[in-house]
Amino acid sequence: MNKIPSVNLLDFLSNSPVDKQKFVDHIGQAYETIGFVALKGHFLEDSLVKSLYSEVKKFFDLTTEQKQNYEVPGIGGQRGYVSFGKESAKGKKEGDLKEYWHFGQFVQNNPELKKEYHKNIEVQELSEFNKVGKETYRMLEKTAKYVLRALAIYLNMNEYYFDNYIHNGNSILRPIHYPPIKEAPKDAERAAAHGDINLITLLMGAQGKGLQVQNHQGEWIDAIAKPDELMINVGDMLSRHTNNKLKSTIHRVVNPPPEKWGTSRYSIPFFMHPISAMDLNVLDNCVDAENPKQFKDITAGEYLNQRIKELGLSKK
């Protein structure tokens, strides 16, 4: 495949069983072949997207000293600010050419999970930053819920299989700033080739060139969404849970050509994680004689901790 398939969530939400099944088939087949889709019909209003980008740009325009006040040691970068070059892809020594912020779950009616998760960090200089971030988080979480319902049907499971695992899940909204490049990078990219850790990722801000996906022939193809689309891909948790039936595709953000080094790039992925207690054990209906079990049993929490260490964000 040399392009990203496009689907419309309104088909799944319609009262037409035919349209609903068409969505299920298209998204399932896309995730079996390339692992990415461009999704229309999501729950993000244009006005919310504009407000979020405005607040995000204001935050990254703060001084380095101001931003570093929100960098919390000892939590593996799971909340607040992570400074430039701190994160590297698995197996890479060079840090990615980016800085970012993490909004985490806003837990509802579950004191135990509230204690387990790190608290969200409030930005004092920007009165709307956290409010707009929270609303965006909710709308992307709602969109992700329906995508996972469609995938459950595709896997011949109960439509609501994932619901209890993602309610109050350990999901992350990550506004990223790729600053202007001041000199030729030495073996570093804006985001080196990697697979995502989580169940699925919903990406805002893939309208310009930069994001590339590696297809199963090993070719890198540009993943460019239209302004009204989210780019959504399978993460490693879902891939191992389905015995690699649904593919977690390697992707990267390449550096721009030298004439565009002076420009910033922003993108805002939402990493849909389940609760830590979810078993990621390979599903029985994804194993047969031709596809034996490929992954050992592990919980989502154990797998996340393992991957955070590999990213260089935690030494525990």
C-alpha cells in the first residue's frame, strides 16, 4: 500500500447496519494491512482545535526557565513538561528533536486509580491551557472508544469488550513542539522510527509533511491527513493482544529540508491506554495453527513500565 485509507466514523454511528458494517470492514482491513487510517466524523469541533493550538503555542513560547518549572523529576515524564531531547526511540542513543507536554486521565469515581495515576500539572501562566486540554482529552477519548468498538466487532468479539478497560484508562494527550533546527542534526530526527506503546493513537496536526509510515514492503510513505481528519494508528499493546493480526506500524517524523529549518512544527497525539490491570494476553480467537501465539502474557501496566525504561524516561 502506498497511501493511508480514509474512513468516516459517522458511518459507524449511523442507524444503517450496512454503513456500520462497511466502517468495521474498512478500518479492520486497513489495520491488518498498514496499521493507519485517516478518520473523518470525529468529535473534535474546529473551534476546540483552534483554541488548543493557540494555548499550546503560548505554552511553548514561554521561557525555558518557565517551562522547566513544570518538569517533574521521578515520574518518567508521564505528566507535565518534558524538555527538548529527553526522549529517544527504542534502540536510539540520540534524543528526538522535540519538547512536549503530557495531560493524563481525569479520573471519575475511582479513588484507587486516582491514587495510582500522577496528578495533572496546572500551568499558572495560562488560564485556559488546562481547561482546553481537558476538553480535547475528553473528545479524543470519546472518538477512540467508538474506534475500539468497531475493532471489537471486526475481531468477532462483543462490541463493548474494550469499554471497561479504557474507562478511566491511563491515556495521555501529548502536545509536541518540534522547534526550528539551528544546525545540521547529527543522526537525530524530530521523531526517530518507532512503534507506539498503547492500544491506538489519535493524531492531530498531521496535515503537513513530516509524518511517514513504513509499509510492509519496507517503503516509507507520507501520512498526510486532511484538515478535518485525525490520523489513527494501532499501538503495540493492541498488536500483541491480537497476536499481530492488527498491525502496529513503524512510523517517524523526518526533519524538513534545510530551507524550512527555521519553522516550528506542532502535532498533538492522544495515546489511548487501558487501565494498568488489563491483561494483554493474546486473544484466543487470534491464534490458530497458521498463527501460533507470538507474545508472552503481560498486563498493560507491566508493559508500559517496561517501555518507559526503553525510552530512557525512567531507570526504575
